[in-house]
Amino acid sequence: MNTNQLEFATFCIGNVSKELHLPQPVVYQKLVDSNILNDFIIQYYDELHTYGRKYLVEEIISLMTERGVA
């Protein structure tokens, strides 16, 4: 993971945390446990970082719901 990916992951975690009203460490752990952090946020960074905040948050929460961690 490079610096840009780390900053992007932090951005995603923070915004999902706000939307779900959960502490950031809880959201981080849910994303790690469901492999969303590595298999989606980091893996598709090049494409995802071009999208807006609202779309990203909705996509991540949708994946969390599908994987039973939302």
C-alpha cells in the first residue's frame, strides 16, 4: 500500500464512519474482516479515487451490507 492508497483508505473509513455513526476503529475492523479494505478500496484505488464522496460511501456501505458487516 502506498501513501496515496493509505490516505484514500483513511478518507473512506472516516466518511463511512460518519454515515453509519460508528467509531472509525469499528469501521476499519469491519472493512478488514470482510476484505473490503484490501479487495475493493485498495485494489481498485486507481479507479475509485476519481469518484465522489457520496458514491464511494454508498458503494462501500452496500458491500458491507452484502457481506453482513453493516
